[in-house]
Amino acid sequence: MSIFPMIDPKPLENNGNEALPLYREVAWDYERDVPIFREGRPVSVTGKEALKVWIWRAIRTPRFKYEIYTWAYGSEFESLLGQAYTDSVKTAEAPRYLRECLLINPYIIDVKDISVTFDSAKLTVVGTAVTVYGEEEFYAIV
């Protein structure tokens, strides 16, 4: 029994037979790491650009840290930073963490060309997401 019986969320399921709706997201200023607003309203982007925003935010959001997100959302890169793991262990784990982070989105089919660089307390991730809208290159610094 739910404490909110009038809310019955349904997970997004796509068995391949029905098309996904056009993906929408709030436009993002990657330099300042904030959403873009015009005249007090958030700017909306769709399709490939919307997925680029989602990828950026998912990579930079620590998994399990914020109660507002499901445990499936976000990345675990934070767990690699500041630890006594060898660089080879970090380099081996980071691509797996990246795939786990991004492939929960039904609009993302695959992640390839992954490159991971560790520099003291920073992690730079570069790759290509194969999406329903085509390929999208991405990078993020965590």
C-alpha cells in the first residue's frame, strides 16, 4: 500500500514495438554548469541536444547521494577519486561506471570510444553515445 494512492507511476518501457517520444530537457550552460533561462523561463531543447544535457548531468551527478534521484541515476566516479586504487584499476573501472550511468536511458543504445584521464582530484571522461538520434560525442570533468 502506498502513502500516495492517487499516484501510480509507470516506468518507461519500450519493447522495441513503439517509438519513444521526442526527448526534451532544459538547455544547459556547460561553462557555468547551470540551466539556461530566458525571460524567467527555462529554455527547452529536444532530441540529440536534450540527450547531450542528460548525459552531462548524469555523469556529473553522484549516484546514491541525492534522494530526489533514483538509485539508477548518476555516476559512481566519485568513488574512484581520492582512493588508494592504482591508476590501472581506476582506468579499468571508469568505462564500466560510464556505461552503467548512461545505458539506463532508453534513448541511448551504446557507449563507445571511451577515454578516461585522471589528473590529481579530477577525472575527465570522453566518449561517444550512440543514441536513437545518432551519435553524440561528449565529455565531462568530474
